[in-house]
Amino acid sequence: MRTEEKTLEVSLVKRVCPTCTKEVDAEIVMNTRLTTFDAKNVKEMHGKVVGMLDHPCEDCKKAAPDGIYFVGIDPEKGGKQEHELWRTGNVIALKKSAVKRMMPDADISKGYTYCQDSLIESIKQAAGMS
Ligand SMILES: [Zn+2]
């Protein structure tokens, strides 16, 4: 008996939050070329991480609804691509209005940005947090 080979598959893939690195359900993918080969590839993607979100996850947004996240990185380590950046583990959120005032040229459209730890330490000192 020959099993029927599917030519269409649908999968739910995950992406990593740039702020907390949690894996979250991101998008549904399906093959557009209706071949068993493409369908099999889509089926194998189910539940796998395919990249990073371009914004903080819902939990991070909830934790700082009006915030911009500063994610500490070490530029001497890791790679140049976003998923290769070397995270130091330092993360801080500042109010969007404060960031606009202090760094008018900063691109805050994504809700997060990467920076060196020295900036995060300066912010903490200025805020009396360290
Ligand atoms: Zn998150």
C-alpha cells in the first residue's frame, strides 16, 4: 500500500526575543510550491527557532510598556549579525520620553537597542541604581 504524500504543510515557527532571549511562537509558514519536497521541509520547521523578533516579546512589553530596552553587549566578542552578538546579561529599560531627551538621534523604533555595558552602568549611576 502506498501512503499518500502530502504536498502542503503548515508549521508554527519560533523566534527569540532580543531583550529576554525567550523563544516565542512567531509565525505560521507554509510551502508555496506544492511539492512533497517543499512540504517535508516546512513540516520539519515546526516548533523550530528561525530567527529573532524585531521587537521585544509581549512579556517584555508588559514589563515596560513605555520603555526602550538597552541590551548590553561586548563588541570584542561574538559576531556582527544580531544573533551572534555577545550578550553580557545586562538589560535595562528607560522611558521612551527620557531616551528621546537624552539621545535624540537614537533609533528607538524597535523598542530595544544594543549598547556597551559602560552605557548601562552610566545610566544606572545617573539613576542612583548602583
Ligand atoms: Zn522578551
